[in-house]
Amino acid sequence: MIWTIVKREMLDYMKSAKFLIGLGITVILITLSTIININDFKQRQQDYLNAQQEMKGDRFYVQVYRAPQVLSTLVQGKDRKLGNSLQMTYLGLPIRTSGFMGQYVSEHHRYLAGFEAVDFAFVVRVVLSLMIIFLAYNAISEEKFHGTLRLALANRLPRDQLLLGKFTGGLIVVVGSLLVSAIIAFLIMLLHPAISLKGSDWIRLLLMLGASAIYLVTFYTLSLFISVVINRPSIALMILLQLWIFLVIIYPNMGVILSEKFYGLPSEKELAQRKDAAFQPYEEEYKKANEAFSGAIRSGGRPSTEVGLRNMELTIKRAELSYQVDKEFSNRLSHQMKLAQAISILSPAVVYDQVMDRLGRTGMDEFERFMDGVYRHWQKHIERSKLLYKDRAAYVKAQLPDFTYPSETSSRCFVVTLPQWLILVLFSLIFFTLAYTAFLRKDVR
Amino acid sequence: MITVIKRELLDHLQSIQFIVLLCICIVLFLANGMISVKRYNQQVSFYNEQVSSIRQHPSTIMTMLYREPNQLSFVVEGGDKYRPYGYTLKQKGVLDAMPSGPRNFKLPEIPELDWSFIIKVIFSLYVILLGYNAISGEKEQGTLRQILSNSMGRIKVLVAKYIAILLTALVPLVTGVVISLIIVGIFVPQVLTLINVSRVLLMLLLTLIYLSLFAFLSLLFSSLILRSSLVLLILLAVWVLFAVIIPNTSGILSQSFSRVPSEYQTAKMIGPMIQQQVWARIKKISERVDKGELKTEEEVKKESDRAFNEGQDELIKHYKSYEDAMKQRAIMAENLSRLSPTALFQYASENITQTGTKREENFLNDARNYAHIYDNYILEKLGKLVGTSMWSFSTDMMIGGKSVYIGSPWPQEYQGDKSDFPQFVESQPSVARSLRDALFDIAGLIVWNLVLATLAFSAFLRADVR
């Protein structure tokens, strides 16, 4: 019996104009956005490869480039916005990357900041979730409104089977729509010569598909619940649309605003004072060493090994202490971000974004891993720079190893995002349980 | 007609979507007022601190030009948080932007909770929710036939429904606006000047034009399609296209379409430029020293100064052309996004309230004008100008067996009385000029209205109401 209901529901959904229009819009959007994003990725990848070859830096200025992520074609996250380039010297290390024109000069973000990207994650988060609401808002309310619910339940059909049948039928359509969209996006990626996917990328793509499915099921079960509770379909739709606006647009923004309000950041002046205070114990010695070094240069000679080395060591000490203050500030920025995420945890859209960014390697965690790698590279650069005074011949010979940083395995990524997966599942379970209980207690007359 | 308007209005005011919209508006405008007041006070205190510091320590090496905090940022923030809060002005009119962007780059980028966001996203959506079943709903229930069987013409019915939708939307809008203005008026009363109030009134008029477009759009589809749920689906698809997809994709599309060099291509030029303009010439000077053509330290410094100066000028030009290229790209993105009425509304409201790109442009024009005054002041005091870029150069040369330090020239600080140091004052464009700047976008919105109104009336006049 349940399969009859499932089949009928599926047929009803798939024959409906709203499903066909919704799916049409989704397919067009996914196709266009994936093609646009792949072309953008191709350009960024080419710039990255060219920069590695053509803008290598020298022994004083060391250039490090951040490769664009292939999965940014589906989840842009912060990948385009954070910049791809970083310049380090033994005099200092910035705490963030910039565009190719360098820190404080790159204008890309400034001029195009207001323009976001449309990608697979966006289409699922906004367009498909809206479509799901449209599909399911009248699943029960319409039957009740037209009196067919009473007729259906007048047969030997238990209520739970009817609801499960409707749920399963709708679920298959929802997951089916997602699959169609995902297959189109994956096929475009597979067939495009600029994209080369590794095994781990495929695992991540499958996980993205899973996360998207759970996200959509959350909205589906929410719609089912409202449809059970509210008798008039038009009111059910209104309530669902208000909830959607709140959960997808308003609430996530509130999280950021509140975190900025409740978690203060030190001013630039305070940071400068902390840096000065950290270097204070070495200040006197540094002045002397620097004076000795400059004096040797001014007199036309070369500074002695001891003078040169001590001057460099203290310069490095200052850079290291300054970096520690900046790093502490960077940690505070991360805490503020985490607070915003924690405040918005009740929004499925925010939780979904967190999972997708991590899976696409386009979130802040990937950036932090990159920056940790940059710090280790900087340490090697400092060691090499010290050779200038310790052993000049060794300095001339010493080559910095190519910059790398450890990548996160797919399984690790899954484990780390497990709480977010569970939250999405929990939302679905709660809404389904509520819908189920409400339906069992519902007056169907 | 008044009766129909009254009936429609009553229906809307009793509807659940109106109550929810009213509640959401009160919360959002309340939040807008409170957040804006706090931010404005912080910006004013920072601005005053910086300006007073410049006045106390005027410098001929470089000076800072700060943007005055925008009093109407609570109406339209216009992306100011991504723009530098000021520029460093160096000699020869070199303007370097100060750091820009939100301090916490790790936070998700969210739209500013200003009036323009609330109107362009929330209100446009609610106008759709109010109007999607204006015709199709009546037709589904069979009441449309009854209304039209009276002596009332179809045009009058449609006009009445249109007016009712707009009036319903106006109630929460005016409530919200008043709440926001009360908060701003209490905590920062200096903001409510006559000019600002007139700009706010213009903004409300613009809002009416913008919302009217969505009312016509809803009436058009409601007349064309019989089923209300289908009308709503199509309208929401159009809304997503206008409010989200077109404005957002235009940024990435402009990169594909614009022919200006990319950031990477521009960055790649710096190395060879330095090699050719500076180090190749320094090498030639060194060769001339070796050949004995340049004998004294003075001769060498004169030649190297010229080489460094010309190199700096080239670099300054290069950075300028990079900035122009990025601006071109942003202008292209803006123009592409103008396909969407939501973007037209955003740009028009930025112009009316003097925020956004136009404000930045005006500020830079003022800064360039001031740069001439600043240069003239330095010429008067010191007699020469030295251009500096992001780069500085230094080397040493052996002249007559002695190592001589050769460095790129550095601007000098005037040590005398600087009480006549010129002050930078940002000009305030008149309301008429702001309106002129916004004219193109307003015209675009009016065209959208005219086209959609014509289509809506034509569709309703031809509709089969049985």
C-alpha cells in the first residue's frame, strides 16, 4: 500500500508545473554557473602557474602562492577573495595573503567586493530549498482543504503509512532533483579540459552531494510539518516563505552582527603598542647592534660577522615577536568568526555552508592550514638568511625547498564536519517527528 | 474604485504576511538604527582624532586625507566598508589607498543591514507575496467575474489593486523608517539636517518607484497565469534572478568580458620595469664612472637622482594604470548588473545619499584638486617635488676608491613655520547634483515600470475572466 502512495506522490510532483519550472531554473543556473566558474578557475590556475614560474622573488623577498581550489568551481567560499600571493622577508611575515599586486595595493577585492558568485552550493542553498518548499507546502494541507484526506483515511490505510508514503515519494523527488543538478555539474567538470579531479576530490564531491541532500531534506521535513499543522495551503506557504527568509537571509546575518558586537577586537594602535612592549627588553641592544651595523656600512666597509649576525638576529627577533602579536590577533579573528557560526547554528543554511566550504577546501580552515605552512616556510627562510653571516658559501648554495603544506584528508574532513552533519540530520529528524506526531493527532475532518 | 482599494487594503492588512512583514520591519529597522548609530559614532571619533593629528603635525613628506563618515550610511552603506577610509597623499599627486575591507576578513561577508538592503530584498519579496494572487486568486475563487460584472472597468480594478498593494507595503515601510529616524535623531541629532532629510525623502520616492515595479510584475503574471501557486513560483524565480543572480554574477562576468589587463598581468610588469627603468640606467652610470666620464660624487648623484626619479614616475604611472584597470572592470560589472532593477535601485539610492562609487569618485576628485594645492605649497617652501612609489632603491658605487651610497631621492620635511599648511576639505555635492547623478538609474526604473505596467494592463484587458 505504501508503495502505491509513494508512486502517486512522485507522479503528482513530477507532473506538476511547479516542479518542472523549478527544475528547469535549477538546471539552467547550475549549468551556467558551473561553466562561468570553471572558466574563472582556469584563469586563476593559469595566473597561479605563471606566477610560480615568472615571479619567483629572490633571496631577500620570498614569494609564496596559494593555488586555487578545483572544487571552488562548485563552492566558491573564500577562495577567490583571500588573494593568492604572499611576500615574506626575514623582516616580517604578513598574517594574510593578498592579490598579485601585493599587500594594501591589490584592489580586486575592494572594487568587486559587492559582487558575489553563484555556484552549486548557492543554487542548492537558495534556489533548490525554495523549490522544495513549493513542492511540499501543500502535501497534507491541500488534501485536507479539498477533503481528499478524509477520503483517503476512510480506507484501511493507517495514518503513519500515508505520511510515510507521502514523505518517501517527496524525498525521492527531492533527491532526484538534486541528483539531476549534481550530475550536470559533475559532467561539465568531467568533460572540461581545465579540470582534473583526483580520487579525493571525487570523495568530496560525493560528500557534498550527501550534505546537499540532507540540507534539502531538512527543508522538506519542515515543509511537511507546516503542511500538517496548517490547514490552508496558502497560509502554509506564507509561513514557510517567512521561515525561509528568516533562516536563509536574516538569521545568518544577525550572527555576524552579534558576534562583532559581543567579541571586540583590539585597535591597530593597541596592536602596535603590544608589539613595542614585546620587543622592549631587546630594544636597547637592538639600537646598539643597528648602530654598529650602520656605522660599518657608512664607513665604507663590510660589517664584521658578529655585528652583522647579531643585528640580523635581533631584527628577526623583532619580526618574530611582531608576528606573534599578529598571530594572536588572527586567532581573535577566528574566535569572532566561530562565535558568529555558533550564534547562527540554528540556521540550516549556515550549517550547510560550513560543511560545503570545508569539503570544497574553500573555507577559512584551509586558509589557516596554508598560513601554518607559510610560517614553517618562513622559519626555513630565516635559517637560510642567517647563513649570510654564519657561512656565506653555504648561504649562496642553500636553496629553499618548494613551498608545500599538508592537505586535509577527506575522512578527516568528514570527521571534523560530523557535528554539522548531525545538526542537519537532527533538524530533519525533529521536523519529521513533529510532522508525524501532529499528523497522528490531526483532525482530518 | 475607492471601495475596491479599501477592500483590498483591508484584506492585505488582515493577512498573515502583512503582520509578519510589519514585525520583521520593526525588528530590522530597529537593528539598523542601533547598529548605525554605534558605527557612526565610532567613525566620527576616529575621523576627528586623525584630522586633528594631521592639523597638529602637518608634513611636506606626505599627508593623510580622510573620508568624512557618511551621515546617511544607515540609509545606504554603499559598500563603504570595502573602501579605504582615506588616502595617503605624497608629492606629485601620488595617492595611495589606506587599508580597506572589514577588519575581520574571516567573517562571512554579509550585506549591510541598511534601508536599501531591507527594501531591495525584503520589501520587493513581500510586494510579490501581496500581489501574486491579486488576479489569479480572485479568478480561482470566482470573485473576479462578479467584480467585473459591475459597472467598474478592468483598468480601474487593476489600478485599485495596484494602489492597495503599494499602500499596504508603505505601512511597514513608513513605520520602519520612522523607528530608524527616531533612533538616529535621538542619538546623533546632527545627522537630521535639511539636506539629509530631503535626501531621505527622495530615497522614499525612489523606493516607491522600485516597489511599484514589483507590484506591476505581480499583476502581470497574476493576470497571465490562472494558478496562484504557479504565479508565485514564477515571480519568486524572477525575484531570485533580479535580486541575487544578476547582481552577483556580473562581478565574475566582467572579468571574462573586460579587455583590461588582469591583476597578475599588471603585477608581472613591475619587475621588468624596475630592471629597465632603474637598474639598467644605474648600471650605465656605473659604467660611465668606470670609464671616468663621471668623476665626482655630485655628478654621480645628479645622474642617479634623474634615473631614480624617472623610474619612480614610471612606477607611479604603472600603479595608476592598474587602479584604472580595476576601476574599469568594476564599472563594467556595475553596468552588467544594471540589467536588474534591484541593481538600478541600489546605484540610484547610492547616488541620492552620496555613498558608494560616486562618493569615492567625488572624494578622489577633491583629493586631486587638493594635491595641486599641496604640491604648490611644497614648491613654495622647498623648491622641488619628489615622486615616490611603493618601491625605493639604494645601492653603492665605488668613486675614486671610495664606496658612495646611492639612494632614490626622498621628499624633504620643511622645518620652518607651517601654520599656513593648506587644509583638505571634502566637498558636499548638492541634492540637485546627486539627483542628476542618479537620473540614469531612476530612468531605468521608470522604464521597467512603464513596460511592466503596459504588459500588466494589456494582459488583464485580454484575460478571460470566466
